[in-house]
Amino acid sequence: MENKYKMEYGVITPKIMYEFDNKSNELGVSSLELMENAGTAVSDHIRLNYKPSSVLVICGGGNNGGDGFVVAKKLRDAKWEVKVMLTNNNILSEDTNSMLKRWGKNNLVKYSDNEVNSADLIVDAIFGSGLNRPLDRLHCEVVSAINKSNAKVISIDLPSGVNGETGELMNSVVRANSTVTFVRKKIGHLVLPGKEFCGEVFVKDIGTPESILKNFKFNFFENNPNIWSEEIKPPSLYSHKYQRGFSVINSGRFGNTNASKLAAESALRVGSGVVAVCCERECINSFNTSKSSLIIKETNNIDQFTQTISDKRCTAVLVGPGNGINDHTFNCVMEARKFLKPCVIDADAISVFKNKPNLLYNIIDQNCIITPHLREFERVFPNLKGNKVDRVKEAANISGAVIVLKGSDTLICSPDGRIIINSCAPATLSTAGSGDVLSGVILGLLSQGADPFLGSAAAVWIHSISAKLFGYGLIADDIIDLIPKVLNNLLNKNENK
């Protein structure tokens, strides 16, 4: 991921933001200057996106409140109607107190529902991204009033009540129409449930020296093609079908073959030159309506499966979709790993290790991709504690594999601790078979030699954008049909760079 886009799509935590601010101070950019720049960025955003109207800026006692006082003064200077409410009169940070003096200590309004309800725009400058404790009674009341009002709400840095480190919610949370943050997005902007409360997120520069960002090693990223575009390669004029990847998929038994069909057709569409499905004799007719390009291998026992994957031309294996939790599924995973083939382990192939997770950890490595939803994740990583981000990071570390924790905020985690957060998945993906399509796209890219971590991120993005292009009424088959369009758009952009 060492490319010019690495910094642009890096994601940080509030703790890292504090480090950036401290280093900025050391390099001659004062904390007051950073605060002034932050407030100016928010006021400029408001003036650009809204017509002059009545604004209520609600400030807390920390530095987020100081940003809010700058916003208020800038809007007042621009002749907007502005009121400021301070929720904590007792404890103010030094910089916030300075900004309060500039605004005027006598120019504050007391909290009331009427003040909140009379505003057209509310600027939430109460807590920002550093909050990690429940709100007290007064602040819960203020947040409730904000959410009940008809005003448009702009949060500074992060909606008050969202934990910026994890995306978790406190006991009360502001629901913002938009959020203006600084330098880089925080984890809380991208991970559920916090993501849902942010509205559209805008990232603004506040004068952090470029040298700080260039020398920082990012471990979190927001999924974007510029991170992994080199993993999507058009076929060469000199390549034959097996050089474009030979994918093997283990099918479910009779009555459960559709999952492997979806995965197989997805692998074909994303560019795997050959895709073979291993199925029992009684299932062969089930594939009559599948793409004629598929190769169907009669596979009635583990020896026949082993024979197929032992072919030197086989470049990647998928086990799990519709396979059932049984000995054959277990044996297929074990055999695939004996040959050290790059492997996607999905669905039932994950759950079959529920009572022996350590065995799974022992046979997988960085060439394996595990694609669980949350329940499957908990079956094979049952003892992990903490928030979702910490748990997936620990799972990748102890297993040595790439983990794709599926959801509306899919997390793709490498064993070395890097995490790519996918924030573009539409809600329509919650439909039967969409996970099977994703596993097929990952398989297809893996078969072509894609890096397991970056290739998984590419697959998740392609899967999400294909679904977005279709819109409402989506079923899993529709995702497959739109994969070529997404690929063509990606390759055309790469050619024009």
C-alpha cells in the first residue's frame, strides 16, 4: 500500500489527533491557531451550504466548545443571527476560555427547549471525538432537545455521544445532518453504530504541517480504489485462460447448490479464467441453469475433491457456501490447506470449526481469507473482548489470516494489524446470497494473484458499488450482472491516470 494515496485515505483515532496537535505545537503552530482554523473551516462550510438563518451554537467546556465559539464569532461577523449556549460553565479548557472571551461572556443564552426549537441551524460543539464516558443528565436533556428539533444539525468533529475510537454510542447521541472533522476521518465516522449518526462527513485542513502526516504510519484506511487499483489487472494479449486464474469451489449437497452457483458466477465475472464447481453426482443437474462457462466436476468423496485441487493449475479454492456443517466440509478445508492453496473460507466452512477454533488457526495463514458475519465470527473467535475493531484486529493476529468481517461497515483486517473500513455498502445488500457473491468475487481476484488483503478490500468495494448501481429491488444475481460495469469503470480510470 506504499503509494501516493496512502495518506489521503488514512483514518485516525482521537488519540492520534491529539498527537498531531501536539507535534503541530512543537513545529510552531499554536493550539489557538489550530482552534481558530478549525472554527473557520466549520463556519466556511456553513456559509457555503446554507442560507443566512438563525443559528444556535451549543458549546461544551472542552476544545470542541472552543471551536464552536470561533464558528459563532465568524458567523456573527458575517451578519448571521447567532446565539451561543454553554453547557458547562465551571470547567473550561484554557483555549476555550480564550475563545469565549472573544465571543463575549455576556453574550450567552441559558439552556431551554424554546432556544433549541427556535433555531434553524444548530452547531453541536459539545464534546467532539474525544468522549469516552456516558453523558450526565443535563447533557442527555440537551441532546434529546436537539434531536427533537426541526433544525439542521452540524456536528464539529463528531456527533456528541459517539466514541471516536470505536464508533460505539454513549447513553445519548446527537443525530447530525452533517459532520465537519479535521485532518482525517476518525474510526467513529465509519464504523456502526456511530456512522449512522454522522450524516455526510466533510474533512477540513486546519494547518497541521504536512511533514507530520508524511512521517506517520497509518494502520486504518477508508476503502477506496486508489488504495488497491493495481490489484485489478486487465488480461494480457499473451495470457491463456489458466494464466488468468483457476478457481475451485466446493458445492453444497442437493437442495443447497445455489450458494456455490452465485459464488462461481461471481468469480467468472471478476475475471477468473477458469471456474470449477465440485459437486455430488445427484447435484450435477442443478447447474443446468448456471453459466455455461462453469466447469462441473463430479465429486462424491474427499479423494475426488483432492484430485481437483491438486491440479497444479488450480490457483485458489473456496469452501463454505451452502456446504453444510459436516465432515466433508471440514475435510475440504483441511485438504485445501495441505496443498497450501490460497483459500477463501466462508459460511459453513467457518462454523464447522466452532468446537475446534485452535485447529483452524493452526492450518491457516496470510494466504487465507475468512469471511464471517458477526455470528460466525463469534463462533470461531469466542473469547475476544472489547469493541469490534479491537476484536477483528486480534482475530487476524491470532489466526494469521485476513479477516473480512461482513456488515454495513465491513472491516478487512490483515494479520499485521492494518484495517480497511468499507463505508460504501448500501442497505440493499442485506439480501439472500449477497455474501456468496462476495466470497466468489474475493476468490476470483485471489485466483488471479491479487494480494489477499488488498484483493479482499477490492472485492468488498466492487460488491458494494455493484449493488449501489442497481438500487432498490436488488437480489444477489443482480450484483453479479453489474460486476463487469464496475470493472470497466475502474480499468478506464486506471488507463486515464
